[in-house]
Amino acid sequence: MTTRTIDPEESERLQQALADKNLSAIGALLRTLRLRIVDVPEIGCMPVLREQALQIEAPEAQYHQLNALSTQDKERLFQILKAWFEAQDAELHLTDLDFFRQP
């Protein structure tokens, strides 16, 4: 896998999972944004474990909302998303959450 885009059906299930963790506002926001899981570039020639990053691409206003989250809230969001996605796919090993502005 090099890039996997999160489809609307998966996004709906993710939104429910976030609501269950008292993050329904973030879940509603993420539902409207583009989420991708991408392979992290390998360092060295023999990868021991493939790693991926979750990328969230957002228009300007939503990008600033996400970026304004506290470090604690970003880490909590990452841990929840990591646990959810890795439970869906045992081959995933998410290591990072990145926010991008849509061009």
C-alpha cells in the first residue's frame, strides 16, 4: 500500500467511533475532510516494519481549526484514530498524524 483514501462509508463508522469517545464535533469535522493513509518513507535498506501516517487534508478554515487543537487533544485524537484504524487492518502501523491545507 502506498496511499489509501478513506471512503465515505468508513468515514461514517469513524465518526460514530469518535462520538463514542465524546469527540463528535471532531468526528463531524473529519467527515467533511479528506483522510488518507500513506506509507512513511523507509530509512535504511531493510525495513523491519512498514509504517504509515494518517494525513488529513482540509480547506483553510478547517485546517486552522485542526491546527489550533492543543498538543494533548492532537495526541488524544491520534491515539483514538490509530487504535480504530489498526483494529480495522492488522497490517497498519500508524506512526503520525499530519494536517494539510487543500490547495
